[in-house]
Amino acid sequence: MDRHEPTPALEQRLVFRQWLAGRDFAVGDPIATQMANFTYLIGDAVTKQAVLVDPCYAVGELVDRATKEGFTVEGALATHYHQDHVGGDLFGHHLQGVRELLTRCPCKVHVQKPEAPWVKRVTGCSDSDLALHDSGDVVKVGEIPIQLIHTPGHTPGSQCFLVQNRLVAGDTLFLQGCGRTDLPGGDPRQLWLSLSQKLAKVPDDAILFPGHLYDPRPSASMGETRRTNFVFKPKTEAEWLRMFGG
């Protein structure tokens, strides 16, 4: 992974929003409130182009928030296929997600190649709705580059996004804990490799933005997370698997 170094010029152009389901949008939705998902907007303040990361629950509200700030939503970035991130049927409830976004904003949903069949199955999206990627690919929003990092383990095609020293990690890594590996497509060994190798290349001063509010803090530096998150305590794969292998 060749990290894109943050630059002052791009930092001035970057618009980065973190919105909490049940508080900032989908207010009153009991599932959104319980799940405490984050959706992110990444935009270019000059071109007024933006993408949404994991749009779910009240998709129209998310688009309206972007529009109110003058942005046109031109894509969605999906961290992984679970319904609370991309929409679909969850415990008998239909959650809005990327499919509803496409009816409002014709665009592509950017996913890692191994995640494509899972996203299609859950959301009903077609091949033509998806943009398939490999690890290290870059999606540009205006002039803002977003690096896609394939971090399997929670799901086969889980991915994180690195933009101007901000790591949007989905359910791969939280401020405390990490994604489960006992759901369909989960793999504890792959998650160990993602945390210990793929994300090891993300610097300590990068800021981690997780997929859920599972900590009183909405974000923290990677250095602090590595010091305090118990998932970084194991120093070998064998030790990790004893603790988290199920």
C-alpha cells in the first residue's frame, strides 16, 4: 500500500462529515438508534462533488444534508455488505441503503471485488450498479484522492478508506474492539492479517473514524488506538486466534 501523503492544499479543499444514525439523521428510528452507525460524507469544497460512505436508514435525509451544503452526491463507498451499512432486510425490517441512493442519485457503489456478490445479494443491486476495486485503488472526489484498503476478516471484501490522514474503517476496527468474525464470510485469521499487516502501514498520527459509536469518543488517533485497544495486545497469529478465533 503506497500511502497518499496529506497535503495542505487538499486539506483546505476536503470536506469531511461524520453523521451518527439516530442522532444526526434517522432520528426516532429505533434500529438506527440501537445500531449507532456512522455515515460519512467526503467532498471537495471547490468542485462540490461528494461521496457517501455506508449510506443507510434515512437515505433521503443524507442526500438532503449534502445538498444543503451545496454538494452533488456522485458515488457511494461501501465498507462491507452488512445491512446496517448498505441496506437490506435485517431481522424482518427493511433498511434503506445504497439501492435507494441510486434512485435518488444515479452513481456507482464502490466495493472490493470479493464483496460484490454479497452486496448484490443483500441489496438487490446489479453488476452495473457496482464499481469493483482491488486493494490500493484510488477513487477521486473532485481532486480529493481516497485510497481503498482491502481489509478482509469481518467480511471477505471489507475495506477501509484513507483520505488526508483519516482512516474510515467501517467494522474492521473500532476504537475499542474490532469486527466480529462469526458471521457469514468472517475469517479470524484474515482479520488478524488485516490489523497486523494492512493497517500497520497507516501512521500513528492518522485519525481513526469507525463504523459505529462503540466508545464515548467518535474518533481517535491510530497511535492511541494501538496503545489502548485490546485487539492489539496479541503479538502473534497464534495468540490472536486463541483470543479471537472463536
